[in-house]
Amino acid sequence: KGGPMGKPQLLSEVSRSTLDVSNISKVILEKIRSDDHKMTYTYDAFLFHYIVSEGMCYLCMADEALDRRIPFEFLEAVKNRFKSAYLSKWNTVTTLKSAESFTTELKRQVDIANSGENDIIRKVKKDIDETKDIMNKNIDTLLTRGEKIDILSTRADELNTGATKFKAQSKT
């Protein structure tokens, strides 16, 4: 938490990296303005994304190969979870001890983000692929039916021609 009242303080942290994320995060937090905004800092092959909302900063680190949309979706989810966890008192949380219970939720959000479970675009693409597969199967089925109908139609024509010949021969 940062802002006009004092030095930024880390309230909750989860790291899955061997990089010294904590110290890098503290350096970045010192540089962040307290007004509402979002931005990305680059450090080696990593990007530190953050959102500042109502004086609270939500920061995450991601590989630079990852699309920026995903970390910002993660940060929005964390921000919303944090605010709902502390209801109307969220902006009074000022110490690591007072936010300690949120670390479990933060770990859960990190796991969800890493699994891609919340990635809406990935879900939509998956749904589109599944729909395409179903449509391809349906088209194949229709083509197969069409071939069978053509065979039946040809046989019916042959049968009709044969019946007409039989009728003509039976009269003579």
C-alpha cells in the first residue's frame, strides 16, 4: 500500500520464482505514483505489471513472453478478491499482519492464473475449436448421408426402369 500518507508497504506476497522478487518489488513500489493507473516495468526477461486503485497497489511479475492481458486480468481478480475479503475495511489494511489471511487467497489466485483457468480468450478459443470439430463431424455425416441418398436414388431409378420394362414385357 502506498500513497500520500507514507512509504509503500508490502502486505501480501507469493513467489514461485528463484529471482529475488521481494527486493525488486520493493524498489518498484518506491517508484509508483499513488494515483489510479496501471503500468508495466521491465527487469531482465521479466515484466512487473501493476494496477494502482484507490491508493492500493497490486503488483505481479510475469515472463515477458506472456501476453500483458493475462497479468492485468490476474491483478483485477486479486484486487476484487482483496476488496471483497476486507469489505469496507480494505483501505485500512496497513500491515503485513493485518493482511496475512489474504496470502492463502493470493496463492490460490496465482495457481488459477498459472493454470489459465480464468483466461477468457483461451476459453473462447477452446470453445471455438470444439465447435469446429463438431461441425466438421456433422459435415462428414451429412456428406456420408448424401452419398447414401445418391446410391438409393440411383437404385430407385434402376428399379423403376426395371419395373417399367417388366410391365412392358408382361403385356406382350
